Amino acid sequence: MTMDLSIIIVSYNSADFIIPCLTSVMSDDSCEKEVFVVDNRSTDGSVEVIRKRFPEISVIDNHVNRGFAAANNQVLGNCGGRYILFLNPDTETITGSLGRAVSFMDRHADIGLAGTRIINPDGSHQESVSYRYPGEKYAKHCLSGLKGKIACVLGASAIARTELIHAVGGFDEYFFLYGEDQDLALRIRRLGYEIGYVEEATVVHLGAQSERQTPLTTFWERKVWAEHRFYQKHYDARAIRRIMRADLTKALMRILTLRLVLLLIPSDQKSREKLIKYETIRRIIHEVRSKGNNRDPL
């Protein structure tokens, strides 16, 4: 008999926090489940620790960092659950949440993918639902006819119908780390399904743990290129031009303001970090305009 849930966790140097995640998942007996951990060439001994502590979990040890999208896709063919839960390693599930997520999907046949309730370690609410896609203000004509109000949910904890994930071909592997959850949600909606939210299923999320050692410039390069990949894939040329014009205008204004702030307060670290963000946006827009939209992910 087909089991309820296949859980996929993509790991990268997560030895410090993946054990509590797996402990919470394996101790939740509210549904029949299987767990896959796909490790993207960690150097912190993650694979050995997981295999020793959880021999019942299937661990895939990649020899290169394939990125979030490709790593999830690796095990789709092995998933025997009616649903797939995509889960970040820096999370902990609250007991019973897995079963509640499955029950929610069973009750809502019109929903293809749903995010769970996500909270911070201190119990405060963490925003995980978006009602707009990147640049949607300038591309509404490209997004007509979609069902439901939710645009996308945070990929840190999201449950989807297994047959539907296969139907859309899984994640788009062009997205290395960012943007893949927005892209997947939009493709699912274009097949006539809605995106949902499972308020009764709760996950604690530390957040941003996989990027702890990533230089800030690289972090923003990945995020901005992911947005442009999303624009290129889903919007027409007119919408993309309008988005880039608006983004460039905003970036130039913010760069000017932040440089003035730093002249007056050179030690203002937050302004310095924001300056890196907007200078990255400006540079990438100029690259896109001069070289076209084709670019491999970072």
C-alpha cells in the first residue's frame, strides 16, 4: 500500500542543526512516512553523523553541490508517498504536524501544493506566504486566469501531491538556490490547482543557515539572478523592460542615499550591507541589458 508521505531534506554543511530536525520528523508517528536526505557535498561530517544516528533514513551523498532544485529532483523517482514534503534541515516539526498536513491535502483536492505554518525559535510568526510574484505589478497580463489568492509559499516546509510534482517535472534546475519555490508554485497554478496554507501544521525554522558562510555579494547575486530567470521564463519582453526600469531607478536612488549616509557615518554596517545589495542589482541589470537574459546560475 502506498504510504502517506515522502520527506525530502536537502542538506549542505548542516551538521549543527539537522539532527534536531530529523529527530522531530522521525518521532512524529501521525502518518506513515519515509525520509530522504540529499547531501550537497558537505565538508562538516554531516553524512556520517546522519547515517550513524538514523540508519533507517535514505542518505544520498553528492560529490558536487548540485543546488536545492536538482538535489530535490534526484530522489523524486524513489518517493513512494502520496505526498511529498520538501523540508529544510534548519527546521523542527511540531509533533502531529505531518499527519495534519496530510489530512489537509486529503480534504482539499483543489490544492496542489501547500505551505505549513512556520514560526521562529522564540515562537513568533515567520512570514511564509506570498500573494504576489516578483515584479507582478508590471506583469499582471502575464498571470491571468490563475486559481486562488496565494502566489507561493516558502520552500522551507511545503507539501505537494506526488503525481503533480511528476507532472510538472519537479523543480526547474536552472534555479540553483533561490526562486525555485516561486517558479514551482506558478507552474502548479497554471495546471489549474491552488496553492494552500496548512495553519494547523507547525514547523520551527531557524532560517538562512545554509548561507551562513556565503559572501554577501554572492548571496545577492544568486537572489537577483534568480529573479531575472523567473522574469525571463514567465513574463513577456514588455513586462521585463518595465520591471528592470523600475528596479534600476530604485537602485540608483538607494545607492546615492546610502553613499551619503556612509560619508557621514562610515561605521554604519547595515547601510554598507544595503549598498552591496543595490549595487549588485544595478550591475546585474546592466549585464542583462547588454548581454541578454541567458546566464547559468551561480
